[in-house]
Amino acid sequence: MNKGKLLVFSAPSGSGKTTIVRHLLAQPDLNLEFSVSCTTREPRGEEVHGKDYYFISLKEFKNHIKAEEFVEWEEVYRDNFYGTLKSEVERIWAKGKNVIFDIDVAGGLRIKSKFKTETLAVFVKPPSIDELKIRLKKRSTESDDKINMRIAKASVELATAPQFDKVIKNYDLDVAKAEAYELVKQFINQND
């Protein structure tokens, strides 16, 4: 099978990585397709099964783990698992496309370690923890307890930024989108 490139975008919740990934997906010259992750959490807001995530049961997720069907997986919060199925990456590569991930920090680093030369791992850094908290509150999708849990996790995640190939500081969304586009374009046009 002809392997494409893997483009990993990771960041603490609220950093803008999903918005950047959606922008990149809208650029036809990049030949990207979104890798839909599996999760055991409930859908939020307008999320759609098979488009945003594959929403599966905890039992189903654990069966995939036992069968070694994930490229990466993690229990992000208690009984709240996320993972990328090998079949998802293979499906996208079979279409001759490059795979883009909007994924947690640990998962992103696992993909990078398994596919060193095929992967560009990008960390999207928020302007500050305070700004992150404001962004999460504006979403109005989670309780204050959940937001506080995400903020506590963000401090740990920010410490991993140097392990990524590139760091984009999202102070201005338009600038961050343009920077991400240039990074991805250069990487996919490199010869292996």
C-alpha cells in the first residue's frame, strides 16, 4: 500500500487546533482527509457519529484494544477513552490521501513514534492558560468541573510542546492558520 503522510495536530482543549484542522481540510491542494477517532464519551453539541468521532461503548473500545486494532489509544479521563483505528489510517491511504489528526498530546506523540518519517507533529499553543479558560467557558459545552479538569491537564500538556516537530502559537487565528498551511504544504511536498 502506498503510504501518504500523517499530519498530527495536538494541543490542550480550547487552543484552536480543531479550527486549524478544519481550515487545512478545506484546502484541496493539500489532499487531506480527517482521521475519525473512536471515543467512549457522549457526543457534544452537534457532533455526528462517523464524522466527528466514532462514538462506541467502553466494552467495544476494550475489545479493539485486546485485538490490537488501534494505532494509538489512551484513557484521557476516567472511563473516557480515545483512539485511532489502524483501519481508519489504511482506509485514507488507500484513497491516495494524506491523513490529518486532531488528537490529544499523548496520542499524537505515539503516532509520531510509530511513523517517524511519515509524520509531521504540530503542537498548537494557546496564548495563556487564562485565555484557554475563557475559550472553554465560551463554548458552553461543559460544566465548570470539566473545564477545571481540562485546565489542570493543559499545564501538563503544555510541557510536552518541545517533543513535537513544530509549535504554532495561536495568538491570532488567521496567522496560525496560515502558518499551519505552510508547514503542511512543505511537509507533504518533501520527498522521502
